[in-house]
Amino acid sequence: MIISASRRTDIPALYAKWLINRIRAGWCQVPAPLNYNQLSYVSLRPEDVDSFVFWSKNPAPMLNYLDELDERGFRYYFQFTLNDYPKDFEPSVPSVEERIQTFQKISMHLGPFRIIWRYDPIIISNWTPPDFHREKFLMLAKALSGLTRRVMVSFVDYYQKTDRRLSSLEKLGFKFDREVANSQYAWSLLKDLAAIARDHNMQIFTCAEERDFSKVDVPPGRCIDGELLRELWSLPGHTKKDPTQRAACLCVVSKDIGMNDTCVHGCPYCYSTRNLALAQRRYSEHDPDLPVLWGNGRALSEAEQADQLKARLL
């Protein structure tokens, strides 16, 4: 089983203490997305976890726990989102210099194949035109050269909630290109990013893009990648596409242990936070000693844990 931590919230940045507590306990509970009273049991024992995939904009808090993860025998890698956007887009993340330093520290611990750079999402606006991304991508590629071997890119998806929040920025003078993924200059931009990536010894892939940009050397990729697990640790068998993800997403099956509406970074392009005030309230109510990220989790007896694990494996 691959554990995703998490597409739904930034566990490494905001809930690292809860995560290590659950790893020490050997299990956690995950509420159903549409019914928070319906809890599923997830084993976090080393023998049950093929790999963790950590997603984060600021995984600095995890630096305190990497040695412990290694000592417990866990396999894991990071998807590290690192842009250099205006504060209007990413109001609550540390400076880009701090995040580059964190990237360097994790890479020094894990090596360049277990930390993947996400230049994601690409937002085209009058303040962040294509040349903005060429400049920022080059700056970051130089800083990360030798620290990673892979970079994932994608254009922002204008879901209803995303579009609503970004539209509020138009009152501040922003103008967004909502059709960028279907425009001709998308090809030109990705072609240039691919050249920059090659110059810095990185493979570049798109993440869940409906268009195939392979003609400009940016093929579709997988963030939760069974082939990478095979290359890193000789783990076979992770080939089935995750049916719970979008059609264009090529990730293999995993179990996500996060919750929507618990991330307080406040990025207006976020797809997993509907309401920042709600997320802030849940963050303030979070108890790192509970088995669930937020809500009314309860302790399970060893017999109950065994029963739930057996049911999951049947």
C-alpha cells in the first residue's frame, strides 16, 4: 500500500507532529470525504506501507523526523512544490530562499531521486506572463541543480471554487488567462522549460494535463509512480491507475490520509480548500494526539485494529 500524505492538505508543513505520532502508533483514521463520521482504519506499520509520498510547499518540519523514518524502515519520497509567486498567490508560505534551503537539506539526506520538484501550478496573468515563468523556472532550476532529477509542471485548473477566488484578485488588477492550456504559447513555454530542465540534468513531466506535450519534450508523468518505486526499491506490482483521480491523472493507486479544508496556506488557486476560515478553524481545533487529523476519532483496541486490517486485506 502506498500512503499519500497528502493531496488534500499539507501534512508535512502543518501536521508533521500528528503524522509522526500516528506512525509511532502504527495506524490512523481517515474520514470519508462526504461523511466525517465515517472513519476508515489505515495501517501505518512498516510492513504494510510500501512507501509514503509526501506532498508539501514547506516540509521543513519533517526534517526533525527523517532519521526516525529511516530507523523504522520506511520508504518515502517527497513531492516538493516550489514556485516564486507574488504573495497574493501564496500568502502564507516562507520565503523562496528558506524553501530552497529546506529542499537542499532534504536532498542531502535522501539524494536527488527521492525529492521531486513541482513547479505547479503555472498561472498565466498580466502579473505572471510566460516570461515571468521562464525567469523564475530558470532561477529555481539553477538553485536546485544536482538536488533533484525530476520536475513536474501543470497549468492551473479553473475549478468553480478556484475561479471564484482568483476572480476576487481581479479587483486588485490581476487579469488571468483561463485558456492557457489550450493556447499556442503553452507549447512555446513548456518547450523552453524543458530546455532549462535538460540543461540542469532534470527530466520534466506534466501532471494530469489533458493535452500531451510530448512533442516539446514534456511527456505526461505520474506523481505517485509505481515505476519510480521499482527503480528505487525494487518494489513490483504498483501499476494500476488510481480510479479515484481525474482521467488525465496517471498516478497509481494509493491511500490518502489527509482531509480537505484543513490547509491554511491560503493559496487562492487551491482545489482542496473550499473555505479558508473553515480550514483555519479546523487547524486551531486540531489535536496531534488524536488518531484522526480533525474530528472525533477514537482509540481502537488491538483486536479492533486487527479486525479492520483483516477486512481491508480481504
